[in-house]
Amino acid sequence: MMNQGWLLATVFLPLFPFSMLFSLLARRIRHSWLRAALLLVWPQCGLLLLGGMSDVVPAWLQVWALATALLYAFRALALRDVWLWIVYMSVSLGATSWLLLASEGVQPIMLVMLALTLPLVILVLLTGELEKRFDAAYAGLGRGIAVTQPRLAGLIVLAILAVIATPVFPGFFAMLSSVMTHMTMAPLIAMLLLGLWLLWSWAGMRLLSGLVMGPPAQASGEITDLGMPLAMIYSAALFCLALSGLLLAQGLI
């Protein structure tokens, strides 16, 4: 029987159907900074709830988490609204943290989860820049921002690559560590984790193809690229993320 700590944690490290609460709350938030705060705080609350627990995550809970992660990654394939894509990827990442907990302690995973969430936060803030220019952030309408706003487009590409766990960002090493750990204990889970990783990459590329490429779209006002000072700040944040990935790799692998 699941204890109360685990049950409450499944709301904050969202597992279906409790993940619908997070999705509903996220849909109602409009301000970029509030969205970023939600993404940062929500999973950490779940990990704090598990901080005093010494029980090992049971196999059936890992299967539940993996099924949730796969479900939301698959649903992200069809999404073109960038904020909703971020929400679904956040749920998928949060569910995946249960699999990381199976092989690591809570304290290391809190740091790892923070590193996994920060790319989503950066992408949320960059999405806010898109919404200022187009009144919406929606792929598939031929945005073509690579032509009109190359700095913003480049940062969005890097942020999405960080979200979908490509080298050398923290998600890559976290996923690689989890796959290697489960390969000996539960090969089927390891293979499904690889499938999840593939779905993340597929969803990210589909979003980018409709957002960055194609003919330029009409903006609500004059199209201006992201200012150089702000672009440098985002670039530094992404560089620090890449550096943190290399540092995390020393403890995870």
C-alpha cells in the first residue's frame, strides 16, 4: 500500500491522473515569471516531501512514473502552443525523476531536478519574448524567426536542446545514468527510457521546425530581435547549464 508521503509527492512529481492538477494550474497562468516560478517550485515541493523517507521506490511506482512520462512526451508531439509544450515536458521530466530516485538519494536528485528544470525556465522567458512580438507563441504557422530574429531563434534552439537532454546539458547525463543503472536491474525499463528520450527529441524537433524555420510571420508591431545585453544574459545562463551538466556527470556516471 502506498504511504501518504508518496501519494502527496505524486501530485508534485506529477503522475497521471494527478498531473492534470498541475496542467490545469499552469494553463491559467499568463505571466512569464509566474510560469517560471511554478516550474521551479512545483517539483522541488515533491522532493522535499520525500526528503524524510528512507523507503526504496517500489517497482510498480517506477512503472507508473515511466508510463506517465511516456504519455506526456507522446502528447507533446502534437502540441504547437509553446507554453503547453513546456507544461507537458515538465510533467514528463517530473515523472522521470521517480526513476532517478530509484538509484540516487533525494538530496542529489533535488540538485539534478533543478538543473533539468532551468532549461524549461529559460524557454518560458524566451516564449514571453515571442508573445510580446506575435501576441502568441504558436508553432506551425510559419514563424520563421531564424530570418527576422536570429539571436532569439538561436537561444530558443539551444534552450529546447537543453530541455530534450542533448549533450552536454544536465538532462543528457541524468538520463544516461538512469539508463545505465536500469540496464542491469531492469532492462525493459532501460529500453523504455531510451524510447522516452527519443520521444523528447522528436517532440523538440517538431516544435522547432514550425517555430524557427519557414517564411517570416506577421508580428503585431515592428519585428525586433532580442537585444544584445539580454541575449548575452541568456547565453551565459545556457553556458552555465552546460557547465553544470559536465559537473553533474562526475557524480552521476
